[in-house]
Amino acid sequence: MMRLYINVDHVATIRQARRTDEPDPAAAARLAESAGADGITAHLREDRRHIQDADLEALAAGVRVLNAELALAPDVLELVCRLKPFQATLVPERREEVTTEGGLDLSRRDSRLANAIRDLNATGIRVSLFIDPDRATIDAARALGVPAIELHTGRYSHYWHTGPAALAQVADAARHARSLGLAVHAGHGLTYRNVQPIAAIPEIEELNIGHSIVSRAVLSGMTEAVGTMRRLVDEARPAR
């Protein structure tokens, strides 16, 4: 079966809008696990715009399988190495971006990336690289010695409804990566409307999905949330 990892970053986004203590990403992660998630993903960004250090610590201690996303910020790398999640996915970051806009650029030999892979491997963490669905980039990832890659599905998520080209690109990349012995994951921009063609690609064994699920949960859980608040308020009122 394909593994489904739930990204809880945007639970933290809602919380950070008010700098309060709810909703709790760790609590959301436990609910996701009980609903059938195979793992939990969380991205501790250098600017700490959503997930915070304490969140990652709580997730590492409280969920069965954690995939920590991180860039090459030394303090984040040090924390991830200390927490020892099952998996670490190295991603690019730009402070001005709204969300991760593409995969790692592996055309440049970046010693920081090689060193990060070495440090994560030394602690026993499984390493994945978040890359674009491009054969040359996949070859470069293989040369770095990682066991897994995550294909960036951003282009597919934008153009899936306009024709088969974007899907074909992901499928070709997945086949190529698998032929090199890499485990193939995929994620970014996947929604309830476009996920199934990606899930049908046999070489892909893991999906990471977050924003669409959190967005749906905000709405699909509204009836229960309002009903419970209504009951609490009504119970508190003195009888007349």
C-alpha cells in the first residue's frame, strides 16, 4: 500500500496567526494517525513561520513516524539530529516565498548539502531530497547516496486539468528514480481533486499532503466544533 504522510504545518499557521496555544499540531497529528495516516510531516523553517522548535520536539516524542522537513540552517539541522525522527527531507527555502516553490538545485556541488546528509546519516535518520521531476536532478540525487527522493508536484498541481504533460513528467521521473534504486515519494499542491492520478503511479510509494487536508478539516469539522461550543454556552446560562 502507498504510505500517506500528513503535513501539519498549517495547523501551526492558524495558531501562529494569534501567537496562542491552539490549535496544537501535535494533537492534530495524533488525530491524523488515528484516521489512518502512516506518518506525520512537519517543516521547521529557518524563520519559524509556522512549526516551532517545541512543536517538532512534541511530534518526535508523540507520533509513531515523523518526517522532518528542513533546509540547511545549522540550528535546525542540529535539532533534527538530536530528535532523530525516522526521516528527514531536505528542502530549499527562500524567506520571501509563500511556500516551497521548487526542488533543491543539485546542479551546484554544495558542500553544505553533502555535510547535512552525512550528519543525518550518522544519527541513523533516513534522508530524502525534495527535488523537481527531472532526470538529471534525480541522477545527481543518486550520486549523493540518499535512499529516497520526494518529487515536487507543484507543476502538476497547477496544470493537471489542462492535459497529460505534467502527469507524464512525474511518471517518467518516478520510473527513472526507481530504476536507479531510489525510493520515490511525492508531494506539493496535491488536493482531493488531483491526487488520484499521482497515487496511481506504481513507482511512487509515499505521498506528503498537508494544506488541502487541513483546509478540508477546518470545514468538515465546523459542525461538531460549533455544536460543542453552543452546548457549553447554553449549559452555562442560568435556568429561567
